[in-house]
Amino acid sequence: MKKTIRSPGSATIINAIATGSGSAFGIGLDIVCKAKTQNCSITAKNDVGADTKFMEDCARNVFETYGICEDEFGIDLETISSLPMASGLSSSSALSNAITAITSRIVSEEFDLNPLNDYDIINLAIESSLKAKVTITGAFDDATASYFGGVVVTNNRYHEMIVKEKMEEFPILVYMPDEISESGSSDVNRMKLLSPLVESAFEMARNGDYFKALNLNGLIYSATLNFNSQIAIEALNAGALASGLSGTGSSFVAICEEDSLHEVRDVWNDNFEGRVIETTVDNDGCTFL
């Protein structure tokens, strides 16, 4: 049996680390996972040269949930990614969602078992991410934005969905500086210092004012984590609808209209070292191909 799934990344509106509540939206950069059955064992490879242990552990967590033994059944996984790793664009959530969903689909069909529902898959993927220590909060906001697409507002502590809706498919620019930032190693206490301000930004997101929320959140976390807030400010000055740090960095995102896209890209290219990636809002989420 063979299956293929596409799993998009997401960009931050509200980073949940300070308060436990967050917001994110799906973006067009993604991870495509191909899987096929084999006689035994879980094997994996990827196109980015990353350690495959996390991939294998995500699949193994599904096997354990279904009570499947690797000595009797196996799966081979391969991923191809357009989503930058360790950059604040939910690559870990996209990867764990993809592997959990595709492994669940294969196992349930192969053994004629009840399939996991959407939230079972998301929570199992989060469990794998927490075990691997690639997330601080469990990233329920990132995981659901990746899985469902569109924009979500969530309480990460209780895995509660507050808002889930489609988002206008604006062009998105992502600025990638020449550095990475792994969220699992970020200074949580430092980020919690400004939690009252993050709470204010979260209320904006809860009320649907996503652009203001993204702008304020980006400024707060840039200051806290010592990223250059001028990256976002220059994007706004060039006409972006919203711009800010995504996750715990190091990427910045800008939501644009078509007539401001080139100006924002040029400002980033002319003033900051790194690369600029063009994509769009993703409303499709995880999709079997």
C-alpha cells in the first residue's frame, strides 16, 4: 500500500509561549510525505539531511496506539519539504501531522480498524512532538493551523479551539535571515515577562483583528528574543498589511496585497541579509494526494 499526504506549515499571529493561548494561519510552504508498507520495521528518510528519529517516533506512536508490532508490520516514510526547518514556521507540527495522519490511514486500512478522527491525529502528533522536545507548549495552535489550514485561535493548555475559519488568500512573504532558532531551546521565563502585553494582542486575535494582533505580537517577541524589529517595521512602511516575527524566529512574515508585494520584497532584499520566499495563505490544510 502507498499513500501521499501534503502538510503545510503555519505562521504566527500570537505566540502561545507567554500565556498558553495562541493563534496561527496556514501557509503554502509544506512537507509532502510518501509512505509505503513493508514487512517489518519503521524506516524514514528526508531531503533536508535531518535526523529521522523524530519521523520514526511519530509513526511508532501510531503503531503503539493501534497495538501494532513492528516485528510483524512496517512502514517506510519519505519526506520532501519546501518548508524551512527550525525557523518559526511550524515545520515540526507539519512533519508530525503528516506522519501521524499517513501512518494512521495506512494502519487503519491495512488492518480494517477504525480510523483516528482529526483531533485524535492532532493530539497524537502533539504528543510525539512533546516527547521529542521540539515544542514548548505542545503547539496546538500551530498543529491545528497546519492540519486544517486557514486561521485558528486556541487555548493550548486545554487543546481548545476558540476560532477556526478560512482566511483570505493574501500573498505572504517570508524573510529568512542567515540563522536558525529552535523553539525547544528558547528562554521561556524571558518570554513570559511580557505576558500582559501578549494577552492584549491575543484579545485582538480572538476578536478577529488578526493584523493588529500579528503586528503587536511580533514587536513583543522581537524585543524579548533580541530579533531586529526593523524587519517588520520596514515591511509595514512598504505597504504590508501586517508583519512580525513568526514563532520564536528566526523568520519574519508579511501579509501583503498584490500591489505592495514587490515593494515589501525589495525593502527586505535591499536592507537585510538573508532570503525572501513568496507564498500564500493556505486554507486546505493536510491533504491526501
